[in-house]
Amino acid sequence: MNPFFIMALQLDLDYAAELAPHEFERFASLIDPSWVDEALKQTGTVSLRRRRLPAERMVWLVIGLALFRNEPIWHIVQQLDLADGPPSSTPVPSAAVAGRERLGEAPMAWLFERLASCWASAAIPEHGLFHGLRSYAVDGVVWSLPDTPANGEKFRRGSNERTCGAWPQLRAVCLMDTCTHLIRAAEFGDYGTAELSFAKPLMHKVPDDSLTIFDRAYFSAAFLLDWQQAGRQKHWLLRARAGLRYEVICQLTPDDCLVSLPVSPQARKQRPDLPARWQARLIKCKIGGEPRQFLTSLCDAHRFPAREIAAHYMQRWEIELGFREIKQGMQKNATTLRSKLPELVRQEVWGTLIAYNLLRHEIAQMADELHVPPQRLSFQWLALAITTALYHWPLQTPGTFPKRLAFLREQARAYLLPERRARSFPRAVKQPRSKFPMKNASQLN
């Protein structure tokens, strides 16, 4: 029998005597309730009159929409006992939608920032640092949205020379800790906005004494210089494009040098304060027999060896794995998000990011107790175990759920994955095999 199901059965047997009707407090014990109250006060969304679905419960409903992707909204309200009043009279589904509209986006954005800043400031083990620097990655992700006129007008669609996309889409750029996978900051909005525009505000969120990894799309003298100068020891690393123009200033080794790069006239026209040339470190190597070159602000060759910098660039894929955990693990490969109105779309995205960080925070604590990197614990199985605890383990007192999580942490070794192998996966998409033509946006209307 599968060991995960054996452990789940043992948990049920151990706690069978404690089961009682569902209580909301088991859900809210994951976040300090005072933070939720402060989020509502700071954004002016406190419920002025007592409702069946007050604002503080709506915050948890939005998070629950992400944790329980396949459940309808009315069932989440009922199963998690989010409504005040007798359990026999469940609010109608429209009441939950109206409650979300009253809540708006602002409290969720405020709460995400509070949680992210608090959890991201926690100390991490030495193996999570790169020569004393915390390691982050920045990359973009796209969510498809329900095909409504409001979403289409607000967020727009992808298109090419032949057709327009079938769904409105939202573009987001996230800053993620490559060790814990906690998302420190995010910016998102119109699909037509470039990733670089969303990435610029993130430079004020990344901590000092850090190294942030980018892909080639983020090569911009203005952006990288601003990032480097936004604080103390805010370093960056990215893969350089082919045909890079530069002049060698100092040859450190045959494949490692300090270089001077030109700033384009267009960039200097937009930013007259930029210099005519700027400096960085260029590292060349071969990976899988293919030549690669990397640019970085880590110019101290003694503290930061070239080979280790090139190897550390592979940590950029941690943010891709994080996006996969959200889309495939949490959202169950759903085609679109749930919300049909732009304001609720933004609210849902903040709720999704909070829910993901909740799971990742718990997993990081489990990994710390086992003295292993968080990536060694299965996100899929632990996310299932934690959400099962929320959904199927009713409690007698609010203090019981932390005890269950503590018990789950004791069993976390069962979710330990083998150490990763060095593997390469080319970017490729399988074409669907069907005798029917693909629909485009014009055919859907």
C-alpha cells in the first residue's frame, strides 16, 4: 500500500477521538488574526455591520479558492464554516460573490506584502546562501482568464500575425527565493505590458546582500544599474545574449574578464543620467557541450569564483518550478482562473500567491527540522497533506490545528525526495492530436 495513504490513515486513527464539527479557527490559525484585522483597517474595508460573511472571513475565502481549486465557492464557504450563524442555513452563492466584491483587492495585496516581508526575513541555513548572499530569481508568468468582455478589455489577449488568443491573459513578474521558493514580491496586470516594466518595482523589495538571477530578456543597462544601486550589495546575474558587444578591461582568466559595455543611444535619450559605457564581469563556459556566457555584477573574482557563478545560474530554474507548483499542483492544471471581473481577478491572484506562500512556509519549516533543503520535500504530497488537514480534520479548539501540523512535521521524512540529478529539459510543447480544428477568439464569440 502507498506509504502516504498509510500515514494519512494513521493520522485519522490517532485523532479520531478528537473530531468535532468543522470550525473556522483551524483555517485562520495559519496566519496571525491580527494581521488580517490590520489589513482590513489599513485599507478601509472593515465590515461596518455584522454580516453572515464578514470581511475577515472573505479574506480566507479568497485564499481558500486557491487551496481548493476544484471546489465551488459555495462549498468552500460551507465546508470551512466561513459563515456566521447556524450551520443549517448556508448563504447563497451570490452572497459570497458580493462579499468578495466588497472586500476588493487592497486587503489581499497588503496581507501578501506583510506575510512575504515577515517570512522572507527569516534566517536560512548556509546551504541556501551563495557566498553569504541570499539567492533570488525574477521571471514572468502568464495566467489565462475567463473570457468575459471586462477581462478582455482590462487585460487583453495574446496575438500573432494570424490570430488572436482565445482567452484574456494576465502577465505577472515575481521575485522568488530560490532556496525556499517563497515569493517575496510580485507585480502584475495587462498582458501587453513588458516584463521589464513589471520587474522594475521589484528592485526595492529584494533585500540587501543578495544575488538575483535573470534570463536574457532582462538585459538592460538602465535596469541592471538601477538594480545594483538600489541598496547595499544588491547583485545580479544573467545569461548574456549571443553577439554581445563589449571591450575587455581586465582579463582575469582565459574565460573570465571585466568588460565595458556600451549604453544604447535610445536608452541615454530616455535616461540622460546614464553613462556612455558601463562595466560588468563576463564569464564564458561550456554547458552540455554548448558555449554559454554570463554577465554579473559579482566582480570580486577571489570571493566569487567564475565556475561557481556559472553553476549557480541553474538556480534560475527554481522559479520555473515554483510556477509549475502553482499551476499544476495548486490550480490542478485549470485552463483559467475563476474570476470574471478584473477587480476580482487581481484579488484572486493575491490570494493565490498568499496560499502558495503559506504552503511553502510550512514546507520550509519541515525542511529546517530535517536539516535538508526545502526542494528535497515533495510539494505535491505535502500540499495535499496540509490542505487535507484544513479540509477534513475538524477541530475542537483553535489550538489543535498547530498540534496536527507539528505531528505532520514529525512525519515529513516520508515526503523526502532523492537528491536532484543534473538533467536538461529543452523547451518544447506537445501538439494535441485531434481531427478537429483549433478555435480562435473570433469563433468563441
